[in-house]
Amino acid sequence: MTAYHVTVLLFALASFAAFALSMEKHGRELTGRDLSVGLRKGMYWLGWGLLAVALAIGVAGWHWNIGPVIWLGWLSIVGVAIAFLMPWWPLRPQPARKKEKALPQLRERELTLPVRALLTVGLVLLPAWIAINAWKMSEQAVLREDAMRGKIGPWEFVIAEENLDPPEYVAGNTPIKEFHLRFCEECDRDIRAAYLKIRQPRSLRAAGLSFQGARWTREVAIYIPPAALLEDQIWLTVESKSGEVYHQAFDIARLSPATARFIQEKK
């Protein structure tokens, strides 16, 4: 997941830089010259595009329940860093200029069509490539030999951890672990929602986080409580469209050996 963190950070930084260039004052401070209205407007929309790409990468890496949180976290860090650094940017030492030899003002040039096409293709293909890789990872998870097959209520399913790594810390000190769930094709149309959590849920409202995805492979990233025990088990809750609710528990060591080791090491 380090690559996802770095990529989201870089796109967030690039988006803030584009927003800064879209402002008359900050654009002058960063480039040393006045930017045209058209160029500043282009930087403004480029900034929004880069933000959208950063969000797409976050969702591809951590899904909808965690990805936006990671995205906002990196935006906050980048925003604070730029807020502190920007006031110092115009104060950097400037080389002495000779009055009799003023430097000619740089001419503004529009990007050529091939360059614009290359940038556009890059902005489209990068998130598409990440999304395809995330989809392949999702497909491979439920096809691995360690995936667990079973039946809950009238529906057959396959469940597996996304990877064999231990839980990952996000948003400071919050450990999460990602799982994938697939029902049979005929089952999907009868299922309203599926949830996953550590410890037995007391009600449907406390059933845990909902799997994302309406059909085929669903995905979720669950929180690992600090006081979690192996005896708590991982609980799957499935709600049908007609209102029936079914529960099934899994041994943590069987479903996710890395999570079991993580819990034991925290004792």
C-alpha cells in the first residue's frame, strides 16, 4: 500500500500547486511573472482533475469506506505544509539585476496538441490502470486456495482476505484489514447487504462495515479493535431483500492468519 500512499500524496501536491498557479498573486510568486487569464483558468481545472485522480487512486487502494479518509488525510497534510511554506517562497534570495540589462519577459506559450494529448491520456490511463490492478487483486483473492467457502442462509459464498499481509495502520493509529466476498450469481439478486466485523454483532445496526459492490466480488476494510481477542471471531452478517438476517462466525486464525498474529502480538 506504500505505492498508493505516495501516489495519492503526489497527486494531492500537484493539485494544490495547480490551484496556487491559478491565483494571480500566488502564480506571480511561484513563477516570477504574471500568468494569463486563460492559463490560470487551465491550472484551476487541472487542479480539480488531479484531485479527482487522487480520490480515484485512494478508492482503488482502500475502497469507498477508507479511501476518501486517506485522501482527505493527505490533502490536510499537503494543505498545512503549503500554508507554512508559501509565505517564505517570495522571500528567497534574488540575484542582483543590472538596471541597464533588464531580462526580457518570457513569452507565454500554449501547450502543443501532442503534449496536451499526452497529458490527457496520462490522466485517464493512470487511474484506469490502478483500477484494473485493484480489480485483478479482488478477483485473485477469492480464487486463492486459502479462500473459505461456505453457506449462509440459502446462499453459497466465498470469502478471503485481500492479501496475506498483516493489518495496515491508516489515519494515524487505526489498524484495518481488507476482505473480499463473493456470492453465487443467482444469490446476488436476493441480497440487500452484507457486513463484516470482529466480535458478535448485537443487532443489524451493529453488524459492522458494509461490503461495497452490488454484484460479484464485494469488498470491505474492517477496523481491528485494540482489545480484540482470537475468541471474538470475525462475523459475517447478510441481510436479504425480504428482511431476513443471517450470521456466521469465522475463526480469525483460519480466515486471516496474519490478523491472528497481529492480535496476539498486541497482547
